Amino acid sequence: MKTTPRPVCAVVAFAVISLRAEPPPPTLVYDVAAFELAPSIPRDPAPWHAVDAARTVRERGAREQARRELAVNYYRIGHTLAFRLPVDHRPTRADLPAGISTMTYPWMIWLAWELEERWRILHASWRTHGDTAAANLLQRELAALAGWDRYCEMSDQTGLVTAHLAACLSLALADERGWDASLLKKTRTAAAALLDRDVAPWFAKQWAGETFTPQKLVNIPFIALVRAAQLARITGHPLTAALEQKSAAVLRAWCRFRTGPERHTEGTAYDGYLMDSVTEWLAGAPERAALLTEGRAAFRTLADEWLQFALPGRADLHAPLGDVEGEMVFWAPPLLRLAAWYDWTDAAWLLARVPLMRLPAATVTAAAQHADIFTRATPPDAAAAHEHAHALTFRTGWKASDLLAVVSVSRGAMGHLHNDAGHLILGWQGRFWITDPGYQQYRPGQERDYTIDAAAHSGPVINGEPQKTRAARLLSLAPDAGGAQHAAIDLTACYKGLPKGAAVRRDVWVRPDGAIAVRDSLRGLAANATIGTHWLGGTQLAWAFVDGWARLSDGRHAVWIGTWPDQLAAASVVRQPGSRGPLTLAHSGKAPDGNTERWWFFWCDDTGGWQAPALSTSDRGFSARLPSSSATPWKIVP
């Protein structure tokens, strides 16, 4: 595959070259590291081009036309269910298993995701490639929606299912040329029923009034709102003006909260999920020009988040901070739209390095429309540390050999975030070596405890009590005198029940050559307080212990973990009940007089050697001698 940019006019000539067909996306056992470990997904892939995306559409179109049923992978709970095509009725509770006994499981959301991917590909096969068989199939399946009694979740709540079906109907009904008259009538009937039966009463109740709070802008109602506005606009529904005006007002509020002291976010994955719908609605919104001008700064914070969270060597994966699922690449379509609207060539550079098999249909089908920006792509900035709404990122680049460190500064009350301020994630060589559960299990039991309980994150656990609220305060973020990036974070307000005057602080230093230091300073605690720390190693990385250091290895590279004032031993490694993969390095220490200081050191050894770093201390700080000919001693003077 060629890697040099080509102008769009050269694409046709290139199309005659035979290229390896895109394999179907992998179906993997759910684990935060599942996609990191998938051998079919390359590291440091060559950038793709518009012709490659067009070929991918044709290949996916052929696969969709060959399907006779829709297999939906409910990966979070390990269920795969089949639905007959066309799906001519909303599944009933009798059609579905319990899922999780303590809640009405959202079966319809995953079904809607799968239907939308299918229908977008069939639509592109029809409209872009002239495939009449795809056109007939798409029209019949959309017309079958007229047989649904409701367009909502099993709980009968209007929300994400309503939104995804509205998006599909909007896409298909935007152009009525080539439609079979009877199928078009049924499809328009379904669209009207969705708006009249499910959206109208919900809209009157959910969006009454003009006062917004961050909690009011949670992704589910916001997504349903903008998708309903999009469908109403396409079909000329009487609610159009009210839905459009409310959508614009809500987006303006979201932008204010995003760039204001609220630092509004639901994490990198769910920010992407929200913006996938918002930006497609915005593309045809009456106030688009004004909203793009007003929202530029807020939208840029999103682009920076999606760029800077990317795993080195694997641009399709984000650091699993909060609820971040490898299956959810919803951030890619809005990143492409924003890149095209604002001419953000760094975003195009990153998107071209996301393997096509990992990109949603909305991105793949739009690649040709925005082909020009890919010919002008430029690498993003990797020199400075970045502060985001809920995290700090430090990186040396985007290749697998580069380093990414992500540190949580969780300070908002929105869902999909965890109580994990100060938590460190380390990405390198296409893997997350120090990681996070990456999700919150809803089923009660050991796995839920594992994903959000005391040992789920690396912040100090004080007398068995983890952080209970999101109230981190960033004290400073700047390079130190030795050239390392340094962050200081006050964690005190994240804990409940501390003695009056107590203080908890975490400092992090990140050096460009792959060395990281973490210092936890705790003051004013009760005498003999116990301080626990938990570091989650990446799935299937191998543990060893050498000279008081822990060593993580993938067989070719190693990450060393050390601490002071103690040393580490093999007994420190435990498998937490409920873990689907990662092992945990668990450490416990004491604060005899209520005050203590704990240091942690990490070093990325690209030789995979077995010589541990040498650590020495003095009144002036620490000096770490790294066993590599290219590594200079690291003097840390706090």
C-alpha cells in the first residue's frame, strides 16, 4: 500500500491495483486489552487513502448483502443474539434473556448500533457505488420499521434507540430519488410514528424550560434531541422549529460548560459518542455557521482529547480512563467532520492511521467526501503536556516506540467517569502496560467491585477507603529544571472523613526517555494510618521481580516498577476477584505519625533487559541510574 499523499485526481488510477481485502472486524472476549492483543490489527499501520476507504465500503457492502440474520455481540455481558432480517418488530422481553437480573438490560442499544452500521454501508453502496441490490435491501429493511410498536428501549424510554433509528431514517430519507414508492411510504410512516409517538411527548417533558445544568446535558437525552431534530428537518415535521431551536440552545450550553470551570465531560469515549450525533445534526442545522464559530474552542478540546489519548502505535485505542471501551470508536466520525470544517490537518493525520477495519461506517463512507484534507495531513504536536477536562497527557509521539502517560484529574460529577484522581496509565509499544479496568460493570458482584472499588485505581487508599468524589485540583503543570514534565495534583477533597487539616497530594514527573516518577505526600492523617496502592498491569504481560523491582515484559520489551522506601516482592502480585485479565501489584504501607511520603518509579526498557535500575537517595532528592547506554542518570529534586 502506498504511503505518500496523492491528490484526489490520482485516486482513480490507483484503484486498479489489487489490494488485500479488509478482514471483518474481530469479535473478541471483552477485556480492556482485547483489541491491543488482536493479531489482525496492525501496529504503526501505513496511512490509508480515499481509494482504500471506497474499497472498504464495497467489501462491507458485499458482506452485508450476504447476511441473512443479524448477530449482535453484547460484549459487556458475553451474550451474542441473532435477529432475523428484516427486523420487522421491536423485540419483546420474551424474545430476550435476562442479561442482568437487577436491571432491564438495554438490549435495543446494541441492536440499533448494529443496524446503523449495516444501513449506512448499504446506503453508501447504493448512493456512492450504484449498487441496486443494496438499495432494494436497505429500502425493505427501513420500511419494515413501520411494523414496530415503539422506537425505544425495553424500558419503554425514549433515548438512544430512538436516536439511532432517527439517524438512519434521516440518512435514507434525505434523498428520495430511486425509492420504490410503496417502500418509501412505509419508511416515511415509520419516521412520522417515531416523532409523533415517542419524541413529541418525551420532548415536551424532558426539555421544558430554558435552564440547563451539566447533569441536564448527559449524553442520552442530548443525543435523542439532536437526532430527533435532524429527522424532523428531513421530513418537514411540525416539531422541526422547536427541536432545532432547543438543540442549538443545548449545544451552546454544552460549549459553555466545556470551556468553563465545569470542564464538562463524560470521558473520551462518551464525548465521542455524544458528538457523533451532535456533529451530524450540526452539518445541516440552520444555525450551523454561527454555532461552528461560537463552538470552535470547545470543539478543539474534543479534538485534542481524541488525539492525545491515542495509544502509541494504535491510534484506534484510547487510554482506558473511566468508561472507555475498545469497541466504541464513535469519536472517529465527529473528528473527521470537525477536521473538515476547521481544516484541522493534525486530526486527519491521526485518522488516516486508524486501521480501516476499526473505523465506523460513518467515517469510512465520508472519507471520499473529505479526501482533500488527508492529502494535507500534518502530525499533531507531541512536545507539550496537555490538560484536558478530566486528565493530563504526556507523550513523545504516536509511533509504537513512543511513550504516553495519562494522569486523571477527575473533577466532574458526570457519569462514565470514576473516582480515580491521580491514577496513572502508561502506554508504550502498542500496549497499555499500567492500565485501568476501563469500564464499570453493572451486574452486582466481584466484577463490579473490581471495576470501581478500592483496588481499581492507583490513587492512595487510606485506611481501606478509596476516593469517594471527583474533586481533584491541579496545582501546577510545567517542565522541571531537568527537562521532565511535572504535574502536582491535590487529591485531598476526593476523600471523605479525613481529619481536619489533612492533605493528600500526588506529583508526577515524566521524562522523554521513558522514565516516570510518582510521589504521594500524605499529611495530617490519623496515627498508624494504612496507605494502599494498586497498579494494574496489562493483560498477558509477564511479571518478574529482580533486586526489589517488579518487571513487566511482553517478551521483547520491559517496564520496570520500583518504590521507596520499600522494595517489591513477588507476593505483591494478586489477581483481583472479578478481573477479566489484568493482574494487580498491591502495596500497603503505614504512616506511623500520620505523615508519610511514598515514591514510585517506572522505566520503559526497550532492550527488554534483566538489570534493574539503581536508585539512590540523599537530602537533595533521588538519583535513578537506568541500565541503558542511552539513558543518563535521572536526578529528581522535589
